[in-house]
Amino acid sequence: MRILLVEDDEHLAQVLKDTLTNQHYLVDLALDGQAGWNFAEGIQYDLILLDLMLPKLDGISLCKRLRQAHNSTPVLLVTAQDASTSKVMALDAGADDYVVKPFDFQELLARIRALLRRGNSTSSPVIEWGNLRLDPSSCEVTYNGQLLHLTAKEYGLLELFLRNSNKIYSSSALLDHLWSFDEPPSENTVRAHIKSLRSKLKQAGAKGDLIETVYRLGYRLKPKETEQVSRGAGEQRSRGAGEQRSEGETAVSHLTSAMSSIWERYKETYLARIGVLEQAIAALKQSNLTEELRQSAVKEAHTLVGSLGSFGFDRASHLSRQIEQTFKADTNPNPGQIEHLPQLVLELRQELERDPATPAVPTPAPIPIKQQSQLLIVDDDTALTTHLVTEAATWGMQATAADNLSQAREFIAHTRPDVVLLDLCFPDSAENGFTLLAELATDQPPIPVLVFTARENLSDRITAAQKGARGFLHKPVSASRVMEAIAQILQQSTTPETKLLVVDADPQVFDLLRTLLEPWGFELTLPKNAQN
């Protein structure tokens, strides 16, 4: 397979080229858009990996030019911009998929493999997947012989998943495949069609998660070998995940080692980019920042946003984005922003002094817990739960995953977990996580619950505390951070209640603190005369 890589950051480009070469791809590198066009015009590629911001010819323009020339090579657009307008522009220009820097190299490789499989998919008169059968000649779909009445879009979605059973489709990719740009729908439309299709499959007797949501990636047909069984499946599922992990973990380990080696080769060049930022900050503080130097600072910061995050420096990427936004401001930065810039750069340099591979290596739990503590993970994102089950094993916990509330209740009825990690959102259920949380709080003794959700409303946090949650984490959070919070809860469950004296004149503040802290094992006391 031959890939054209168009990327103007020479060092990131070399990292990408080395990574792809290690995966046995033949890679041609172009450092600007015009060179990319020249390559694509003369050579037939299986895929084009294209940056958005390029000198001479930007990624959007190059993509449009390719499509105008009837070049149908799959294009994967890569950029540090995360605005929805950029995404729409990329898809309108003809891109097949879109990845935002900083990206995970494993995810990028998976997306590349998925796009390459598109051209190799074979047509079949009848497609079967277990008890599911799709006949393209009659456009009929049956499950266990029962006819499913699907809309045109639902049929199209199911056929796409069946013909590409190993592929993960983002909402944008589904829009690109099944909707025209004449009347472009929103990504909510995709979710509505997916939900309706799942409901019809479930009514026919199929599992509700036959079409699987993959965290941060999109949707796919659930692999047959990983389908979860509700009765007695906890131990079997954990064992199956362990068998599947060995090969994947080896690949991740090799890639992490290679990335560390590559980082050491290019570390000084990235530090030099920070030097440009420091020059611009010094000029800004002296009120003699030129437009040319400002643009250079924006360019260098923008490059660091994507490159550093892909090396594993997530915080450094976040710091770089703050610096970029300050220099990109249409109006001059205010005095507070200017004074804060040197601190951001200092923290950025400090971040780059650590080994990027360090966070990726699981470490034993620093918090003492009872070995083989039973953890129940209740979340409909099976990719995420598989990762968490893996991480839990390194902390000495035995983890079981349930992808819906009914399955969770069935497990709890047979095996009382020591702690429950609970999502709040279950789109295919009339209930949400709060219902189960309230039930667990009434057990004697109550089962500790850590809420783990993408919902960010303060009211959700307060409601969770009122219903007895022992903690509240926002997604996305690293698996090690989740396990650390769980370990803390397990430790608190075995230690006496801690007394806390609250000295505050406002009784409402006391009530709020009591609501938030009592589930964590604190006994709050308010003195009779709080003002003293």
C-alpha cells in the first residue's frame, strides 16, 4: 500500500513516515501543498494523509483540486483545528475522514486501515452476520427469519456496517457515505438513525448493542467474539479481554518505545520552536511585536499543539493552544494575558523535560486496597470498558463490565461488588444512571459508586452527591486516574469516618458541603456560633 503524506512540520512528518513505514506502508513525503499536488498528479496512491494548514497550497484547496481532477483516492485530513466549520469545509472539499491533532497514533493507524479497506470490500449477493441477513437484490433484512421494516437510511447504514464489519465510522464519515451535501443533516440526525436502527434490531430479538459505539471514534458492527453475555459473563468477559489484549498491548508497547526514540532525536527542534515564542513574548512586553513575528509565534504554537500531543505531551499541547490563542487574538492581548504568557512557556519547557512514554506505562496502585476487590463498570461504551478492565487488573482489582442497567442489576443480584463505576447516559434506555445510583444507596451497607460521565452540569454533580455517589469524574479522564479514584474509595470504605469541623457563617454553605462530603466518609460539624 502506497501513501502520500503531505505535512509541513518536517519533524512530525518524519515521525509519521517512520511510523507508517514500520507498518509496511510505502510512504512518499511532500512538505507543502503544491508538492503534494505534483506527487498526486503523477502517482496512483492508495491513500493521502493531508495536513490542513500548508504553505503554497492549503489542504482544503488541494483536496478540492484532487476531486475536480476526478482523483478518488481516499483522503484523511489531519489538523490541529477543531472547529466544526473546518470539519464541514473538509468534508465539502471531498475528504473521506477527519482527524484532529493531537491524535493518538494507534487511532490514526486504525483510521488509515479502515479507509484502505474501503477499496477492497467485496460485493456479496447475500450478507449474513449471525442471525442477521441482508439481501441486496430485494433490499430485505431479516433477523431469525423475521422481516425488519427499515427506512432507506437505516438500510443504508446497516448495509455499510455489514460490508465493512471491521470498520469504525465517525458520524462525519457516515454523513459522507449516505447523505448528499445538497441537504446536509447534522450529526444528531446520524445518532437518531442509529438509535432507530438499534431499536428495530432489538425488537426483532437482536442485542441492543449489535451496532457498537466506540468512544471518541464513532460506530461499528460489534465483533462477534466480543459480544457480551449477561448471565455469568463477568469472569468470561474479563478472561476474553485478556486474551485479546496480548497482541494489542505488544503493538502499543513497540509503538511507544519507537515514539520515545523518535522524540529524543527531535526534542531540540521543538525546544527551538519554544524559543520563537519567547522572542515574541519579549517583544510583546516591550510593545514592539511586529506582525511578522506575531505570525511566526502563531505558526510555531499551532505546530506544537498537534505535534506535542501526538507524542504524549497532552498538557504541553494544551499550554501551546493557550499561547496560540493569545497571539491569534484580533485585538491586542490584555495586560493580564501578557503577564501570564511567560509562565505558560515556562510550564511548557518543564513538560518537555519528562519522558513522554512515562504516563503510558501502568503503575501499581499507590493507594493500598484489598486485593481482588470486585469492580463493576456500568457503561455502554464497550471499547472504553475493555480498556478500564485491563487497567483495573494492574491495580489488583477484578473488573466486570455491564453495558446497560438491567445487566448491572443482574450482576449485583448475584455478586455484590466492592465499588461501582457508573455512567449517567444510556441513550437506548428510558432510565439513566441516577436510577441505579439511588438503588445502590439504599443497600445495607450502601455500595460505593463513582460517577464517570461526559455530562458537565453542576446540577448533575450535586444530584449525584445527594443520591449517594462517592465521587464524580468527567470524561475524558485517563484510565489510571479513574483507578486512582476507585482505589481511594475502596480505602475510605475500610477506614473510620473522618470528622470535619466547618467554620462558616452561612448555613447554606454548610448544607452544600455536607451534601458533597458526607458520601466521602466525612462527618461534618457546625459550631453553634459559626461566626466565632
